[in-house]
Amino acid sequence: MVKIKTFYKNYLLLISLLLLMSVFAIHLSFAKALASDKEYQRIVIIGDPHLPGENITGKENLVKDINSWSDVDVVVAIGDICEDTGSRDEYSYAKQFFSKVVKPVSFIVGNHDYIYADLKSSRGKRIKGSPGTREAALQLFKQTFGLPSVYYSKKVGKYLLVFLSPDDLQSNYLTMISDTQLSWLQKELSGNREVPTIIFFHAPLKGTLQDYNENVNKENFIAQPYEKIRDIIMANQQIFMWISGHTHTPATNKSFSSPINIYENQVTNIHNPDINRKTLWTNSLYLYPDKTVVKTYNHTKGAWLTGLERVVIPRQK
Ligand SMILES: [Zn+2]
């Protein structure tokens, strides 16, 4: 009797040991499979959606395309999510539009999301809002997209992604960052000096496009305050990429991908076309440990733009 009991005991022990080992082995191989699955993180950027706006079918198909790309990690909506004045109707449309995106979406503010009063002039012109209406619009933005703040950062792979928003309540400029936000940015950067950093903001850095129309590089079409932003960038050499919309620069434009995109010999500004047009493009960033690859996709044709593939190497310490 005693012998049988010991036999059973040992037998049970052996079985559980084997079970434990196999669970461990499955776990290991699963982790390995996940790790080798892809060696990059992919970010898709949606340029100025202006919702609902034009070409609604095209916009919906663009979301379907992004959902069909299983390797996407993050989607970024680069501001001007609302078509016109950032009304409650536009926000609620935007909310349901982006609820269809399967992967997590990072939202930042554009001028159309916060700076204009809902009421237009008698001639139908947009009027800049008071500090009160701007503040209320920023609140609505946060509430709609579930954000505690309109500026924030995320670590993705070995990179720091910094999301900034125009949020100045008084400025006449369309894309002005408040002093409070700039202080936050400086702190964030000084705590991450060794981390290759990409900044997402609605407007581009000054001088990173050719003057192809009367707006480009003018005070309302660059990230403001531009001198302070330049000082911060140059004091933080880990910043190597700036991602913007606002200028509605199509992928067919000469300076869409050009040496002029390089700011102060340090930061590559990637310009993103708006999606409120007939032909829709998105840029994808592929973040590898040692390089970032940028590719442009034409959703209207269903094809990659082979000539526009770019490789950007972050400064290594
Ligand atoms: Zn804009």
C-alpha cells in the first residue's frame, strides 16, 4: 500500500514536471516568434483629415487600407481633424470616423480644431476665437479622443515620440505652442538626451519646403514660436525627425521629398499631404533600431511610390 502511494506520488510529480516544462517551452517559442515577427515598429500618418469634408468614400477606404496592414503599430492623425471650425458636429463625426481604425491612434491639434470661433463673419469668413472659445475647443478635443493633455510622449522601440499641439490662447499665428507646453518639452527632452526623438506637430519647421506658393514658410505656415523651437532643437541633438501636415503639400510636389527638408543640418522634416482631396496618400515610418525608413502610399491607386522611399539615420551617441 505504502509502495503504491509513493509510486503514485512520484508519477504525479513527474507528470507535473513534464507539463510545466512543455508550458515553458511553448511560452519560449511563442515569445521568440513574436520577437522575430518584425524588427521594426510601423507608424502610419494621416495628414489633415478635415472631417467630414471632401472625398468621404476615399477617406473611409484609406482607413480600410490601414486596417488591412497587420504590421502597423501606431496611427497618427496630424491635426486639422475637423473640417472647418471645430464644431461639436465635426468632432462627433471625427470620433466615429476614427473609431473604425483598429490600431491605436495618436491625435494632435491643428488650427481648424481649436483656433476659430464657431460663428463666422457675415461674409462667411472664419474668425479667430477668444481665449475662452479656444480653451473650450481644446477641452472638447481632449474629451473626444480621451486625452489627459494635448501634448504627450511615448516610447516606441528605441525611439521617443513627442506629440505637440498648437495651444496658444492669444496668438494671431495659426500654429503657436504655449510657453507652458514649451517648458514641458524642454524637460521631456533633457530627460531623454540619449534617445533618438521624433516630433509630431501640425506645422512644419521653417524653410523645409520651397516657397511653392504664397503661404509656405510664412508666419502662419510654420511651427511657432520658430526661434524658440530652433533653439530647443539645436540644444537637443537627439531630435532627428519632425513630422508635419498643415501645408497640404501633395506627394507630387517637388519639395515633398528633397534635401530642403533637412533643417539646420539635423532634423528631417517629413511633410504629409492632407486627405481632403481627390488623390490620397499616407506616409509610413518604419522604425528600425538603427534607421528610420519613410515610404509613401497612394491609396487612390493602391500602390507604393517607389521613388520616394527615404532612409534617415538618427545621430548615434
Ligand atoms: Zn492646418
